[in-house]
Amino acid sequence: MKLADRMNRLGTETAFEVLVRAKALEAQGTDVVHLEIGEPDFDTPANIIDAGCNALRNGWTHYGPAAGQPDLRATIADYINHRGTAYTPGNVVVTPGGKPIMFFVMLALLQAGDEAIFPDPGFPIYRSMIDFSGATAVSMPLREVNDFRLDVAELAKLITPRTKLLIINSPANPTGGVLERADLEAISRLAIEHDLIVLSDEIYAEILYEGEHVSIASLPGMAERTIILDGFSKTYAMTGWRLGYGVMPTDLADQVAKLMVNSVSCTASATQRAGLEALTGPQDDVRAMLDAFRGRRSLIVEGLNAIPGVTCRMPKGAFYAFPNISATGLSSKVFADRLLDEFGVAALAGTSFGDHGEGYLRLSYANSEENLTKALQRIDAAVRSLA
């Protein structure tokens, strides 16, 4: 079967490939500590599960509007407006997970001849979707010396007359870096000056350990040129429910809803009832998860910095550590493979997130303190074995 040429432009997520390898080792009897998958290790809060189950029992088993149930869209708009915006339900499109927002927005906006700037290291699907759209992907380096915040002066040099879209992610995967208000103000000035559209991935907005989350959409002149990507997977431990959303100008929302009609019709109705409960119900479990992540963050970062030849900055958000392992003399991929195959720790090479991830690993600390301690001991042994 001959595939369309566009399929050669489609990337993937290494995390799932490493998970398959790790599971295969476990099936052979190897004890593996899983630090590869970016999802909370907590179960979905009970009140949300109950809401989803009750919705199924009460007939929420049918098609719904392509853009999402009206009351959920209204609740999402209210929720996002706490970030200093003034959105209405017409700005919201509910999708089965956050990735469709990336996919649909880029399909609606980008074409051959356009350029889109993406963070590097950054979530790999950004580049995959830019390439798939036919546009040209332009890498924006995020450097450790700058706490993995983008350098606005460097960004300005990457913008050309062909640049149409800029992607930002704060708090960030894989680095845990957070853009400060001053960064976002400078980015917004560039966006307005060059008539850029900004895709702001804010999926980790509630997993922030210090400071305030600032949405670029709240800055003057930015709501009409920003798409906020958010969802329920990370904050509410709902990865398997597949529930996300985008908040954007209404004319673009109409087009994204049309892409929903042409692809998946709508997001599961019962899942949306669970999402409504997540936003309007008790938030105690969210706070408890954040407290747990904060403790794990300290444990893993302090442990990594105690390993000779490894350094790690303290991430300000998300649940990832991004240690520098360049002093080992091994590439990120070689070290990550060795860590899994010989020491039983599933981690991701920094190059899974872009060329500028070379010399780093991504470790998800969404795991128990016991397992994190075990992983640190094994990483230490792996590094010392190179001496």
C-alpha cells in the first residue's frame, strides 16, 4: 500500500515507544522504574468518576454539539477568565484531549510557505503538526542558562515576513520552565508588531510551585490573536478520559468546530459531564496532588544534584526534572537507553524534545517517593559505572 507523502512528515512521541520497551523488559522479569510517561500517577478524583458514571446512567450516551456541551463551554470560559481574560462560550471548543487543538488550529491556519516557531526542547507534537501542515518549522532554542525561558532578542531574529504562528508553553514540558510576565509582555509586543498568531499551551497552568500563572491572552491586544490550549488530563489526573479544549477568537473556533465535525463528530458526552464536575466541584484533590508533586520535586532535584557529573535546575512548574548529563560524555539517547536496558530506569532522552535537548534527560516525577529514591540510586550507579 502506497501512503501519501504527507505521512513521511508525521512525527511521534518517544514516551510511548519507551513505555513499550519498558513493559517488554518487565514481562521478562526486569524491575523498571517508570519516569517516562507524562501523566499524574494519581487516580481521577472520586467525585469526577461519580459524575461520569452517573452521566452514563442518566442518558448522556448520545451525540452532542461539535464544539462541546453549552454549559461546559460556559464553565470553561468562566474558568479561563480568572486568568484576566473576557471570553464567552463562543470562544471555546471542547475536544477529545488537548492534541486536537494543536492539530486543528494548525490545519486551519498553516500552509506551504508559512513559518511557525516552536520551542526546542518542547513537546514533540508541535513540530510534527507544523511539518504535517506543510509549513516550515523554525526551532526556538530554550537554554538552561536562561532557566529554559525563551530569549526574546533571539526570538525576534527568527521572525521573518513568512512567520505566521508562534508556539509557547508555560509551565513547560519537558523543562518545567515558566515564562515571566515581562517575557510575555515582550513576546506580545513582537506578536502585535509582526501580526503573529500565538498558540499558548497552558495545560500545566495549575501545576505551578511559585509565582503566578500569566496567560499571554490577558495582555492588551492579545486575545484576538491567541489560542489557549488547556485540558483536564494533568490538573485532574484525567489522561485516559481524553478531554481538552481550546479558547480562541470566535471565527477560528467556528473553523475548528468544522474540523471536529469532519473528524470525530464530537467529544464524548459523559466525559464532558465529568469535566463539568471537575471545574465546579471540590478542588481538594488538586491541591493535594500539587503538594505531593512539590515534595517529589525537591526529592528528585536534590538527589540528582548529589550525583557526580549531573546537575539539575529546580523546575518552577509541571512535574518534570530536566537534568544535564553532558558531563557523562554520552549522548542523551545512549545514556537513556543504557539507563533502561542495564539499570531499569525508563527515562526520555532530551533529544526526544528537539535538537537543543542534547545533553539532558526528561524525568517525570509523577511517581512515588519510594520509586523516585530507587531511580536516583540507579541513576547514580549508571553514572559511576562510567568512571
